[in-house]
Amino acid sequence: MFSLNREREQPFFSTRAHVFQIDPATKRNWIPASKHAVTVSFFYDANRHACRIISVGGTKAIINSIISHNMTFTKTSQKFGQWADSRANTVYGLGFATEQQLHQFAERFKEVKEAARLAREKSQDKMELSTAALSIAAPQFSQDLCDELQSPPVMCVNGPEDKLFRSQSADITLSSEKERIKKMLSEGSICEINLEAELFSLQDSNAKLVAALHEANANVEQWKKQLAAYQEETDRLRDQVTDLEAHGAQGPSDMMKDELTQSLEELENLLKAKDEEIRILQSKKSNFHELKQEREEAIHRLQELEMRNVELERRVQNAEQNLTSALEDRERAENEVQRVAQILDIKIFDLNDLRQSLVQLISK
């Protein structure tokens, strides 16, 4: 049956989310309906003119919810939303990866819900028109039926065929009234179930609000304790300041005079020491010019020494270069001597071979 519906319906919006269902025992905890994120799609049934939300996990339909005009999708957090399905007698929850996906799903749910509401209003208008027509025709049918029952059969103008037509019309009217009453009763039961689902949602929201209120009260109590502690600390510091001011005002003035006198004597001694230093510097001022001349001479000698040092460094560099060149020439000469000695050894060896050959030739 589900596969046939899937072939007849076409999806017009899809997203991925983690699917949850409310625990039927506690009506508070969420039970995961999928181990991972699955595809959740809006399908449109062209034959029934209805929309439904379908999600399949493997071969099992974990969501099959027909959207009605009285359903409400509630955002409980930035990435989680829920709605109650009275037909399935459960509450579905969806956890999205981003806030944007939740917003898109909520907007699409709202659009489908509005379309369902408009369709319901149109059907109600049609039903009211048909009911009004039946109510207008019902007295005439009842009057005709009463006349027919009261009049004898032989007085009927149209004969038995007219009686049969009127009785059939009355039966049709009664059956339509029964169907309308049954439909009203079924809609009343559906509304009752929807009200129960809304009541459950309100109870859940109330429990969350109560928990938030308890937490806020606990925070208020903690803030009151902190404020009381700060007030006690402020009072203690204010008392200390008051005590210090009282002791300062009651202190003897003679002690303060002695301290001031001692400080004044220390300043006078320091001033005398500074005057002595100024006098010594003035006495040394006469030798300043001699010291300046000696300084200039020392700077001149230092410059001459620096120049001589530079010259000596240049000479040392030249000597090092000459020494390096001499060593290279010596190494080349040694290599040449070794090469000549090797050539001489070869020549001597050749001459020795030649002498031995000559001796052997002479001996023969």
C-alpha cells in the first residue's frame, strides 16, 4: 500500500534530518527513529488533493504524516522542531544540521498547512450550500410525503410511479443527513485528538517554563547571597575607614611636630652636602682647560695609533698573501721535482735494461 502511494505521489521538497518520536510511555522523552540523518520529503497526492510528510529508513516508513489545517510546527531550539500528528497518535521531532534548514522546513510546513486550510474552507462552503439546498427541499418532500400518506391510493394523479419516486427521494435525503452527522462526529473526534496533542504540547512547554523558572529562582537566590556578602564587606570597610579617621583626629600634635622637625633637619644636612659638592667642583674648574688639552692630545695620539694599526694590518695581509703565493710556488716546484724524479727513475730503469741486453749480446 505504501509503495503504491509513493508511485502515485510526487515529492516537491526534501531535506535531511534526524528523526525522533515521543516516548508513548512518558510523553516527555524523545526516542530516535533513525540512527543517522535521513531524507524527509513533502509529497502531494493529486487524487486526494492532500500533502503528507514521508521519511523512509531502509524499508520502513518512519514518518507518514498527512498535514491538516490544525497542525502546528513548533521550533523548540535553533536546530530542532516538532509537530503532533493526531492520526498517528504521536509527536514527531526533527533535528537539523543548520538553522537555515529548520527555517526552510518550517516555511514549507506553514505553506502546506495554509493550503490545507483553504481547501477545507472551500469544502465547508460547498457542504453548507448543499445543506442549505437540502434544508429548503426537505419541507416540500415531507409535505408531499404526508399528503401521499393521507390521500388514498386511487386519488394519486401520477399513479404508483410517482409514489416510488417520492419515497426514493426521501430515502436519499435521510441517508445524506446520516452521512453528514457521521462526518461531523468523525471531525469532532479528530478535533478532540488534536486538542489532546495541543494539550500535550502545552504541558511540555509548561514543564520547560517551570524548569526555567526554578533555575531563575536559584540564580536570584545566589545573586542575593552575593549582594549580601558585598554589603557586609562594604560596611566592614566603611567601619575601618571611620576608625582610622577617628584615630587620626585624636593623635597628639607633638609627635607630628617632632617628625616635621626631623625631616627639616635631614633636608638641611642634604643641602649642606650639595653646597660642599658645588664648592669642590668650582675648585676643580681651574684645571678644566689643562684636562681638556690633555684629552685632545690623547685623542690625537689615539688616532695616530689607529692609523698605524691600519697600516700594520694592511702589511700583515700583504705578507699573508705573499706567503700563500710562496707556498703555492713551493708546492708546484715539489710536484715538478717529483715528476722529474719519476721520469729519471724510468730512464735509469730503461738504461739498466739496455746495459743488461748489451752484456748478454757481447757474451754471445
